[in-house]
Amino acid sequence: MTYTTVPSIKGQITIPSEIRAKYHIGKDTPVVIEDQGKGVITLKIMRMVDDNEIEYYEDDGGFGLNFKKPIDPQVLIDAIKKIDG
């Protein structure tokens, strides 16, 4: 589906309510704006992980994070590389 919006005087645009609802975008949801060139811009919704889903640990062997819901480490690595460029 395609939506058309006009930037405000401050350059702000409104994300249509259907899109916000579909992707659970709220006032505190980070959105990455990426310039693809040739007039193409993409928006990516960043999902924050709930504090209840992560457990930080420190021991003699080091430190790290345990995710209560399984996550493929390679998916996480690829996402970080993509964000960092």
C-alpha cells in the first residue's frame, strides 16, 4: 500500500496510523531513515528488547548477555554489521 504525506514546516512527516499499528510504532520506537539514493528513502523500525527478556552476567570467565527467548547469534551479528555499515 502507498501513502502520500507532506512534510511540516519543521520537515516532520506523519507515519499513517495503519502502518504504526501494523508495526507497533509508538512515541518511543526508534526509526532508522536510510537514504538509498536516487530519491529512495527507507524507514526501518528498530525493536528494543524488553529488560525482562535479557539477563546480564559476569563471572570469572567474563561477561555477557543471556536471552530468555532464543536468538540466532548470526542474525544479531548481521544486524549489528548492517547498522554499523
